[in-house]
Amino acid sequence: MDVAALTAFLAPLLPHLLKIGGDVVDTVADRAGKEVVGFAQRLWDKLRGKVAAKPAADEAVTDVAHHPDDEDLRTALKVQLQKLLEEDAGLAAEVRRIWEEAQAAGAPAIITTVTASGTGSVAIGGDVSGSTITTQGNRPADP
């Protein structure tokens, strides 16, 4: 199972799942749609107990819930989720089953967060095959 993709899927919905953020959180959940939020809720229901029992994992979830776009915090959460899933084969199987259902329904594609940083950076949240991307960083210098 791709824990990085799972983390990317859950991260923007964690404030909703943890009831943090009020109206802004509700807006994100509304945009994601009931089916996507339903998959996220099912995944979180499976993970919640194990996360709460492990302080480092609990802290990582709380950090991401407060700062869902922070890549460093997401990486810490990914590592903690990976550890939890490696420690509990039954949990891993249940999460994998729900994750595969979510993927089959196209839910992860709806929650796509990409970040580009720095001169010439490009961030793509979908398929751009056959496209030409030109940025200031790879354009020939003006004469």
C-alpha cells in the first residue's frame, strides 16, 4: 500500500475528521463530497485507536490537522502511519481494503494537493502527458 498517497488523501481532511477549524473545514469537506469524506472517515475510524495509543503518531496527526499543507509534517505522519501498519498486519489489511475501495471509486483523485516552490518549479495535480511545460527557469535567456 502506498502510505504516502494515503497520507496525502487524509491530510486535507484531518481537520474535518478531528473537528478542528469550523467553517473552513466544512467547506473543504463539502468540496470533497460525501463519498470522499466517507472513505476518509472509514479509514480514520480504523486508524484512530492505534494513533491515539502511540504519542508520536498522535502528535503527527494533530500537527497535520493544524497545518495540512506542510510537507515536512506530512512526511512525519507518513512515517508514523507506516510504522503502525507494519506493527499490525490486521490493521494494515483493513486499511488496505478500504483504501482499495476508495481508489476504485476515484476518491484519492478528488483530493489532490500539489505544491511548487522556487523559480522554475512546476506542480501538477493530474495527467499532463503530451504537454509542454515552459517556466521562467527553463526558458532561453532574452537576447
